[in-house]
Amino acid sequence: MANALTLATAQPKQVDWLDPDDILTPEQLASRLQVSKSWVFEQTRNRAKVRNKHPLPCIRLGKYIRFSWSEVCQWMRENNG
């Protein structure tokens, strides 16, 4: 049975299950999106709300940060345009 994880977004929500292959490091996400790693980090910060009301959804594990590829794809669909 999978444990629920809370995603750090503007409105935290519960995720019932995450596929381990779906979880990315900041470096892996930057590579997939073909952007710099600093851009990825900037989009997750609370001050990113100044430019975008909805920061990039991430999973915070202590000092580590991870991303769900499916959540990132949904974020891009909702915030593109």
C-alpha cells in the first residue's frame, strides 16, 4: 500500500500513489524541459508567485526536492498562455 505524499504547491493536495519512475530530480527535470537547473529552482520558490500565481509543483523531502513528471505536465498545460 502506497503512502500519500503532500505536494508543495499553492494549494497542497494529496497524491494517493506516485510511480517511482515518475519522480525526477531538479537536474533530470531541467534536462527534460531543456531549461537551466536554476530556472527549475526559481519556479518552485514562493517568490515565484510574483511572476506566476502557481509555482511549479514539487515534493519536498527535508533538504531534497523532487518532481512528479505528471504533475509538471499538468502544471505546464494549466499555466501555458
